[in-house]
Amino acid sequence: MVLRIYGLLKTSLVIGGVQTSTHLGIHMFLHMLQNQKSKRSYFLFNFRSEHFLLCRKITSL
């Protein structure tokens, strides 16, 4: 029983870690794109909405 709870905690921590690092990576990438100030605003908007949906999917798991 204790091992099972520990396993669940470990899994959620790993998932949380992956989610956080992915999130940070995406934000760094967006920041980099914004700094270039090119005609990528449409792409940026698309990327943001997809990112939002992805985060919604991950948190609903």
C-alpha cells in the first residue's frame, strides 16, 4: 500500500517535472521569437493557442 502511494507520487512528480520543463522551454522559445520582431505574429498566436490547449490537456489528465 505504502509502495503504491509512493509510486503514484513519483509518477506525478515526474509528469510535473516534464510539464514544467516543457512549459519553460516553450516560453523561452516564444520569447526568442518575439525578440526577433519579424512577421511571425500569426505563427506566434497559433503557437500560443496550441500551447494553451496542450497545457489544458496535460492538467486534465
